[in-house]
Amino acid sequence: MTTLPRSPRLLLLSTVVLALTGVGLLCLPPGQGSPIPATPAPTATDQPTEALSAGKGPFGMTPSPTPTGPPSAIVSALPPHGDGPAGDQAVQQSLEAAWPADLPHADERTLLTAGRALLRADATGIGRARWPTVFPSRGGGKAVAPAFATARFRIQAAIARQDGGPDKAVVHLVWAGQDRGGTYTDLRITDWSFTRIIKKGVVTWTPQPRT
């Protein structure tokens, strides 16, 4: 399932998100309501799976230093919670600035397409049949029920980067969704790890199976 980040770099990203949101709250006019918390509450085990590369750094590289400067400059780096699609571009730009590209464009496009589809399948159940090793059925052939509503699911930003070598990569996604309990939260974080396989000159990026 998608959980709190356990690697140092994921923890750094989450800390930056929380810190920038806190600064944004200080700049809000008096009486404005508080945003939805960045950290979702733990839910049932049939929530989307956590990053398949648990315990590893998200990109196998050192992120850029945390932004510094006056509060107005820092707040502009990330949108406030609940900002909706209008703030997604700022999230995307923040990810790209923190982790510079290190993959060929063709590989990056392939990985991003697969990573987005995997996340959507994991969260909403749509398209799980494409990856039977990633989404195995339960006993009796029953699939795990989706944990998030399709209508309230949105990928806010995504990047693909090497993960310790040219034959390993990770797709890092930030997304928003409403769970079955009706709680809507944005700035969720999920990683999907891939391994590159070259067979007869054809390159295939395969998502790593659950461990």
C-alpha cells in the first residue's frame, strides 16, 4: 500500500512538502480554514501497494538542496493542499528541480506511461489484468478491491529516474484521491520500480514483482 516514505530521500521530500505547507498557512488570511493534512491515515491492507523498492532511495541519487529564501519564494514552490489541478504544474516543477533527468527520453516516456497506468490500476482497479505478477488474484480468483474512487483520482506529477544503475529505474508519482471512506487527500507519494530487460535487441521495462 502507499504509505509514509521510509527512505531518507522520500522522508526529505515529505518534510519539504510539510514545511512549505506550514509556511503557506502562516501567510493565509485570518479565519481561513486549514488544509487537508498531507499524511493520509493508515487504512486497510487492500489500499494501493507501497513502493516496490521499499527501503531504497527513490532515485538512487542525491536530491538538490532544500530551497531557501524569503517565505514568499518558498511558498511559491509548492501549492497549498486542496489547490486542485491548478497547482499540479508547481508540483511537477518541484520534482524535476529536485531530481534532474538521467534517463534517455524514450525510456523516460515509456516508464512514465507504465508508472501512471500501474498507479491507476493499483488505486482504482482499472487495468490490473495487464500485470498479473504485480496484481495477483486472491484465493478463489477474487481480485483485491480498489481502495480509491475512479472519479476522485488524479495524478498530480510524475518523474522517472535511474535507481542505482542504467538497468534499474523508479517512477516517482505524486497524486490525489478519495478513499472508500470518503476522505480526499492530495500530495500522496508512490514509487514503482522497474528493471530493464533487453531480448533480441528489444528493450522492455518490467515492473518488479511484490516481495
